[in-house]
Amino acid sequence: MKTYIEERAIEVANYIIEQNATVRQTAKKFGISKSTVHKDVTERLEEIDPSLAKRARIVLDVNKSERHIRGGMATREKYLHQHT
């Protein structure tokens, strides 16, 4: 694996952990796709630093479990502001 990819995977994981960031937020911050973020954390980082991968995965799993709630809240906000 190329060195810059390994470095990016570590940076991405650290960002997710420190900022409690979603895949979407992380992708935007680093200018990469959501699938690249996911692959960096779940596959590439597992080979480089399994401990860091596990910690990042915990944050992503929590964010994923809360995703439907955030989506509902965003929709609610959208419609509250439309009808006012």
C-alpha cells in the first residue's frame, strides 16, 4: 500500500475519533468520497493499526445508529422553516 494512503487512513480515523464525525463530514473535510472514507477505516486501517481502526469504527457505528434520528430532525427543521 502506498505511504500517502496509509497516512490518510490514519488521519481520517483520528479526525473521526476527535471530532465524533460522520462519514459524510469526514469525506467533505478530506475531499474524498464517502466510500473511500469507509474503505480507509474498515479495510486499510485494519492492516495498519487495528486498535485505531476499532476506535474509529465504534464512532462510525454510533453515528450510523443515530443516522435516522438526524435525518428526521433535519426534515422537521426544513418543514418548520418552510411554513413560517
